[in-house]
Amino acid sequence: MNKWHIVVDLEKCVGCYNCLMACKDEFVDNDWPPYTRKQQKHDDKWINPVRHERGCAPRTDVCFVTKLCQHCENAPCAKAAPGAVTKRPDGVVLLDVYKAKGNPDLVKACPFGAIQWNEELKVAQKCTMCAHLLDGGWQEPRCVQACPIRALSVVNCSDEDWEALSNRENLESLYPGSHRPKVRYKNLYRYNKCFIAGAAAYDDHGTETAATNARATIKKDGVMLETMYVDFLGEFKFDKLPPDSGVYTIEVDMPGFKKAVQEVELGKDSPDIGVMMLERD
Amino acid sequence: MRDIREVINKAILGGTLFALDKVLNALAAVAPGFKEELRKKNVTVQMKLRDNSHGQWLEFRDGVVTGKMGIYEADVEMIFENLEVANNVATIFRDQMEFVNAAKTGSLVLNGPDDAAMWFSALLLKFFAADVLYYKNYGAKMGSGVTRYVTGTNGGPVFVYVKNDKIIRVTPVEFDKDDPAPWTITAKGRKFSPPRRMTATPYALGWKSMVYSPNRVLYPMKRVDFDPNGERNYQNRGISGYERISWEEALDIVSREIVRVRREHGPGAIFHSSGSHHTWGNIGYYLSGTKRFFDCLGATNVALNPDSWEGFAWGAMHHYGGSARYGGCEPYSTVEDCMQNATMIVFWSSDPESTAGVYAAQEGTVRRQWIKDLGMKVVHIDPYYNATAAFVGGRWIAPRPATDAAMAIAIANVWMNEGTYDKDYVAKRTFGFDKWEDYVLGRTDGVPKTPEWQEPITGVPARTVRALAQEWARNKTYLACGGITSFGSAGRTAYGTEWARAMVCLNFMQGVGKPGTNFGGLQYGTPLDTRFWFPGYADGGFSGDYMSTGAGVSLYNRMPQSPAVNSETQLIPRLRIPEAIMDKKAESNHLGVYSVASQFSKVQYPAPGHEPVKMYYKYGGSHIGTQPASNRFAQMYRCDSLEIVVNQAIWMEGETKFADIILPACTNFERWDIGEASSSGGYIEKAYLQNNWRVIFIQHKCIEPLGESKSDFEIFQAIANKLGLWQVFSEGNSEYDWVKRYFEATDLPKKISWHKLLKKGYYVVPPLPEDRRDPLAFNWFAEDRKKDTPELTPLPSEFYGQYGYGLQTPSGKFEFEAQTLKRFDANDKDRLPICTYIPSWEGREAKDLYEKYPLQMISPHAKYSFHTMGDGKDSNINDIEEHRIKVDGYYYWIFRMNPRDAAARKLKRGDLVEVFNDRGSVVCYLELTERVPAGIVHSYESSANYDPLGEPGHSTDRGGCVNNLTPSRFITKNAHGLAVNSCLVEVRKWDGKVKYIGDLRADSY
């Protein structure tokens, strides 16, 4: 049977929070038995984009990582609280409204923080993937429908096709583990990888000038990882580097100039190594 | 439902109303709502021919109508000229135009006391609209008792799902199979089409929470210590609480005060201003009913400033015209041209991803994705790494606030030195280039304005500016200055005029209007059908005001209505409202739309022969929070110059609580209207060209008004009734009647019937075939052809040579040396005939001030609210953690700072901080971010929550109105524009000690 999946593309997310607004609109003040009771007005967020920054001004990179129930195939919550969790054949993971009532321990059943405690109604709750709407013929849950260019998108497919799609599009799990999420992330490097940025310039008769014809190369342990021409401001950026991955060598060369070399140790941040001045041969 | 239709049809087929008693009783028997209406009045009516040859006498008593033939005494008389008119009465009542014509020619006369005549006339109109008004035969039935309605918001149109008179959800509009196919742009070997749906902003999707906000004003209220017949206690405005009063009492007080104030203090003693952007609709919004109401009274109006595009209005306009758009430029077909012919886009102070251009939801987002798909080179110039930059990517350059003009002039310097501009175009199509060149190259003052010159001013390395200038010239480049075109926070800085001027000067050096060189960043200028006629909200609605709305160029020939004009000429400049009230004196320049030179005229308050205003009637969004040095407004309200303050408000926003009488208005989810997605018309003509689709919609009355709130229309009508103005205000038509009348005036009836529109809710105008798309903006100018883009402006008198040829400048060319400025004052150092860099009075160059307050604050338009609309009010928007953050149960406004500045002050993320200067003190939540360089701080403008911790106007605010801190000085001396993004502040950890703010007056000019 086909199952519901959600792809979150970090490069298409504009941080508008329409997903959160749509979710609140659907669940605050609306009861959808037997799927879920209503959400608390302010204190619950079943879906929430979280801003993530890399680098420093003016080489800043900003993205949003949208967090929601991962509707796991091997749902940790189902293992922790077997009776209270329903895994539907279409893949949607639901909490049993009655068994979740008065059961704050259920919140701990999700290692990713997707289950929340509704203090007003004394019930554990989470994203239902708008199953009440999907069952009524809707093609998308509210968060997806409200997303301007479908940075959130639904995929209704078999387990095999989901795995194939994940491989093809390099969809990643937000959290490590064997939970097999039905929510996966595209372009997650914006969140879990680092970059090294810098600029190349030379002295043109007393004027510091962007070396716009330069080529920059990044090496690790003497092995070239990537090489690129600098951009129109004479600047470069090597991305998708694992954090805390040790020392890299950046080389910049331009015809008529000596090669400039700089070493960088990559920690958790994405450094801007500044201007590398090229000297004439 | 069928029986209702039958009753009405029978009445119409009968061809006469001389059997009215029977049909009215018949309808009442099947429609309980109509029965209710009948019960409202006990009255007798005589309907007759003028010569008394035929007559029917009706008695309405306790909901039952009895009638007899003949002529008798009656409360109300309805007189028909002859039998023909009487026999046509059904047509007359179904077609409001016929009705108005019959009334105007005297062939249909209504006599009697206002209330009875008005009731009877309205009853007949309701009779013919019974299936809609009483049987709610509109909207799409979704099953399970759910109906899907449509309404408009300033963040896109929405579907509204309603069950049992309660809104259950609000979603973006998605199209069905009957709606048209999209347009396609073929560019660089690829085809691009928008998805078949509309988008919405977060504040549009938050509307349900705003309709049901606990901050809704649900009943008429009176300040507890305000006694219109005794002690008024002005000083307690903003402090004392409110008591609920009846509508009757509220209307009595307001109408009696209107009469008293005018009698005692003369015309103009009533002052009215609107805060814009709180609701949507062409009938019920501020340039329609509100305009007509105050025109009926005659009232001192506010002189507006274009507060999103000051720099273009007061600066750029002198170089290239565009007065009808307050200095904005035409957008036609630029999306297609940019995608096909340009290879680079420079976004300069341009963040459409946050501002939605204006009104345009997330419509431009997909086109910004196409920028990425096409691999175009992109630069973002803004002190803040804005949302557009974060999404589109490319390179970010962050000049210090109010120094952008220096950077732009240095770019011109590179082009002049390297000869990399369109010399042929400059020679043929521009004027006065040599004068500007003399300045830029330093021939006049010995200072060449090189990239090295600008580096210490802007903080941007010379190497970067030179490389940018070279790449810009190497490419076909589009310049997006501002989120739409010609907007931008940089135009709201000290001398932001010079930035806007520099923008047009740079772009015209490269040949604006030639393929691939123009204004815009794909936000504005989509290939939609501009021929289909449906006006925008600023085109006047039913205001009848042909002079001060867009009606004069747009509506007058399509929806004739009795004209209205404000006989009162006194104005108060919006940026000087507090001074006008407190000092009884104010002055500014006055921006007109008809000509460029009109902006040299002055507004003088008070006008000759006038007493200062005594009544302030406020409607719409809040000035507190949106206007610079907002504390001034709180101080103003608490002085005794204003004898009465009325606020017609939906919510208890920051400013509402300063009123004496609060009149509860409903949202546009609770009343009828009609409109188009992001179509303002008027000052931003064809603003819908920001959309991927032209979507025109009925705005259903989705639910009954909450509490005792009423639509703005009904409130104005109720006051008008008290003053004997009922027909004058509305021509006897209800809001619903006007909506229908408006529909009939437009091109809609050619494409969709009224009943189908009522059901479906919207109509999508099919895009034109590719070979009929609009000509490219300014291409006619580049090629020296007659203007062929689809707009009627400039006015004929603003062409100085052949009509239709050239720009709206004296030479008809682009003027690097602006002759209008030269003629006005060639030596105005604040605004010379050529564009120059002028250091800010409130920036790093203002030494003493900068030492005291070393952080430069910018407060651009908010991303998650539309000014105050959407913010506060306990709405869902509060939960967006980029908008507000809850600390100890209170939602604080966010203030953004570079981690280095925070470290220097021993501050950390999450601290509650006091942001302060001499004008104010505001408590905010501190967010640390690399989206601003050190030395610059950022917080959005327009908190709706003004929460002074001590005396209002004189104390620390924890609501988050950072506009308490901004300067009220004009952008340049001879203008009326704000410069809020030149603002120096200091920040410290909030110690809980409320700061005292002294008396505030406008900063000198």
C-alpha cells in the first residue's frame, strides 16, 4: 500500500512560517475526533521551522529546518508506548486520543521531541499529518498546502519507491538512527555541514583589486577535494564540509601571480578566511 | 430555496408593486430573517402615481403587511411619475442605477421621516436580495454543513471554511479545473509557468485567530471618566479604563459632538486620519466609504506621505517623473524581459520575500526560484541579510545605513572612468549628464567619488565595489531597488532621496528600457491581462470622490454615483499630527499626484480662518507603532486640545486605548465586499502585476459580525442617519447593494454571472496569448517612440513637448541634472539638482550623538505582520519565533544584534534588553545573528502592542514599538517624508527601571 511521506527542501524554504500558521489554524479551536483533540492556542507547535545560521557577516548563510513528527516506520514512540500509538497502513502515525489522555510520559516516548503535552486538556499530542483531511479526500496536509513553493511536499508512494527517491534526491534523515522516517530532508547540508569562504585580491598599482580570474582549490591531506573559479567579487566558498573535520589547505592561483596558500582548521563554524593577497610572479 | 425564487419571480412577473402586501407576506412566511425585518417597524406607506389615479396603501404592523387600493394618509409616500415607471419598478429595484436615475430625475420620489422612509426603501432592496441575505444562498457547499467562502486580505485572497456561523479554517485559494491555464515564459531554452493556485502570507493565514482575538472590540465603549456633558479628563487618555455603552448612546454622543464641534469651531474642526492596511475590499475600505462619510461632513484630512517609498517620491521623481505613482516606475512585461535578456539582478534595499512587494502574498517566491534555476548572478545590497538574500543566495554587501548613495555614486565613478556605460543612450536620451559627471569625478570639489572614497563611509571594501561595478556593466542587469520597484528601506533614511536618485541615475546610465536593462527583480510586471477592467481599492469604491481617489481616472465612467467632495481644504501633515494638535501649528511640503512640481507646495496648519481641530476621528490601523517617534502620539492624546477622540477600531491596539469613544468595527470576514488580489490601483497602478494570476473575488459575509460590532459602512451609515445624511451617504443602498453595483460596473458580468460568482467566490482572468502581451516598460522611451504602455498617466499637461513622447521631465529626457529642482532651489544643499552623497544627521558622522548612541538601528517593514495588522491581539502570529518570543508569559518584540556587539555589552541571546535613546526606551528580546554586521542593529517596525510601563508617552514601552526610537525629522528639508532608518540607539540589559521620556516635539524639519 502507498504511504504518505513528506519531503522538506531546505533550499526552497523561505522561512514564512505558513506551515505553522496553517497547522494552528487547523487545530486550535477545532477538535477532530478520533484523530486528535484541539491544540492549545499558543504553547504547542506540531510543526516549526527553526532558523539555522552559518558563517559570519558578510558571508552569512541562513536556512530554516522545519521540525515535525517524522512519522517513523520504526516509530520509537510505538515501541515505548505500544498501546497508545497507531501506525496506520498509509504510514500516518497517530496517538490514541484516549490512551494519550493523562499520559505525560508519552512525551518522552519520542526522542525527537515531536510529542507535546497539552496542559489544558491533559493529553499528549502531535502532528497527525492532517489525516482527518487526507481521509476526506484532501491531497495534502495543511502545512504543505500553505507552503508557497512546496518546500514541504507530499509523496504518496510505496516503501520501495520512497527509498529509491531518497537515494536519487539525496534525501536525508534529520535525526540519526534506525527509525526510518517518512519525513526526509533535501539539501540538509545547509544545516549539518560547514563551509570555508574567502576572497582573492592583488595590488594593482596601489589599488587592492579583486582577483576575479583566480582559481581556488581546497585540499585535505594533499588530496584535491574541489576547485573552482572565484566569483565576480573575487570570492570563493567551499561548502558541504563535515564539521570538526580537521585541517584543510586553500590554494589560490591566477596566471601571472604566485600561488597563495592558507591552512584552515575546521571546527563547528563556517569560517571566512578573509582576503588572500596574490603576489606577482 | 425554490419557493423564495418563485415569490420574487412572481412579484417581478407581475410587473407592478401594487400588490406588494401579498408578496411581502409571502416572503416573510418562508424567510424568517425577512419576517424579522418586517417586525422592525410599524409604519404606513402610500404608493401612488403622481396624478393620484392609482394608489396602494400599506400598513406594516408587527411583522404583517395589510394593503388596500386607494389614496390615504401615510407616514411614507412613494410617488411614481406615471404607470410606466410604476410598471418598471421591478427593474428599477433590481438595477440600482435605474433606481438612482429615477430618484435623481424625480420620477420616483420618497417622502417621509428619514427612519421610516429609509427602512421602507431598504426593505424593498432586501426583498430583491432575499435569497442571498436571508437564505445565504452563496459560497461552495463542502458537505457536513461546511460552506467555503472567499474573502480578500492584504496578504492574498483566502478560502474561508465556515460551519454553524463559525470559521473553522482559512486557506490559500486553489484553482479548479474550470479555471484557466497559466502563462508561460520561454527563457534561455526553458519554459516557466506558475502553479495553478494563489499564495498567502502568514498574516493572511493567521486571520481566524485575529477574527476571534480576545482583543476584539465587541461593544461600543466609553472611557469611564469621559463625560461629554461635564468633566472630560483628557489627561487620563491611555490610562483609565472603559465601560460598555449601547450603540444608541455611542451614536448619540458622536453625532452630537460632530454637530457641536462644527457649530462652535467651524468647518475643519473635525480631524480624520486612517491607518492603512488593516482590511481589504473596494467598497468597505478606507478610500471608499470612509472617504464618502467624511466628505459628507467636511473634515480636516491628513496629508499623506508615501512612507514606503519616500526616496523615490521626493528624490528620484525629479529625474524621471512618475508622479502618479509618487515616483514609482512602470513595471510592464519586465518579468519576461528580465528572464529572457538579463543575466544579473542587483537587489538594492529590496526584500520582497519579507514585504510581499506590497500586498502580493508569496506570489513572487516562485519567480525568485526561477532566478536560481536560470543561474543568474545576484547581489543583495542591504545592511541586513534579508529573507530574499537568504532564499535566492548570491552575494551580500552590507553598507552602513544611509550610506548607500555613496556606494552607488562610486559605482558611477567606475563606469565613467572606464567608459562602461551606454554612451549613445546617455547622449541621446538623457540631459545634464556632464553636470553629474563633474561631481562624481571630483571636478567640482576636487574629491573623486571613487570606491576608495566610499570605503570609510559605507564600510564596504573598495575592491568589492569596483568588482561589482565592473560585473554590473559587463552583464545585462536588472536593478531591483525596493521590494516592489522603487520602494526600499534605504529610501527611508536621512537623505534617502539621494539613494533613490542614485538608483535611477545608475540604471539610466546603462540604458533603461533596452532589452535586459530595467527596474525590478521579477516581483512586478508579470504577463497578465491588463485590459480586463476591474479597479483597485484606491480607485475610490463608492466614495464618489473623483479628486482625491483614483476614481477620477478609473471609475467615473463605469460606475456613475453622486459625486462627493471634501469642501474642507485644511490638512495636517501625517508626520506632524502630534505637533499640529499640541502646538496648534504644523507645516510640510505636500505631495500631489498630478504633477512633479506640485510637491513644492506647502501644507500650512491651521489653514487661514480656521480654529485648531477639536475632534479626532481615528479609523483603521494604529499610528502608534508605525509612525516615527511614536511616543509623540501618546503625549498628544493626553493634552486638552482634543475635546473628543473617537476610534473606530476592530481591535484594542496600541492606539485604541487613547480614545474617549470606541466604535467596534468588524473585520471584512463579517461583511460584504468585492476586490482583487493585491490590487490597490491608484498610487500603485496595476499592482496586481505582482501576482501570477489576476484573481478577482467577491468577499462573502462569511459569518455574522461578532458581538455588537458592525461593518465600517454600517457605522458610518448609522451616524449619517443621525445627521439626516442617509441618502447622501449611501444613496439608500446597503453594503451588499454597492458590492453588486460595483460588480455590474466592471468587466466581470461579461465573463461570470452574479450568482455564479456568489457561489464560486472568485474569477481568474485568463492571461492573454503571448503575442498580445503588454509592451516592455520604458522600451518606448529607449526607442524614442510614443508611450505605448497601458496607463493614462502622466497627465497631458505633464508632457512638455508632443503629448505621449518622453518622460515626465521638462526636457522629456532622463535628467541627471533635474530641472524641476533647479527651478525650485538650485542651492538647496539638502537636495541639489544633481544626486550627491549627504552625510546623515543621525549616523556615524553625527559625532556627539554617535558617541552617546553608537548603534545604527534599521527597522524595515515587518515580515510576519503587515504593519500592525497581524501582530499582537493574541494572534497566532505571536507564535512565530522570528516575530515575537514569549518570556515569562509575555510576548516580546525581537531585537537583532551581531554577537560581537553583544559581547562588548556583556549581553547574550535571550536577554531582555532596553533599547534606548533620547526619544524613547523599548524593552525587547535580544536575538544574536550574523545577519547584521557589527555596529548595525535590526528590529522590524510596527509593533501593534504599545505597552508603556509608566506614564503613557513618557515611559519605557515593553510592547516593542521600536518606532518610539526613530527620528521624526523629514528625509530632506523641503519634503514630508520619514527617515526612520537613520536612528542611533544604545542597548543595555533591562534592569526593570522604567525610564522617563521628556516632552517630545518633531526634530527640526
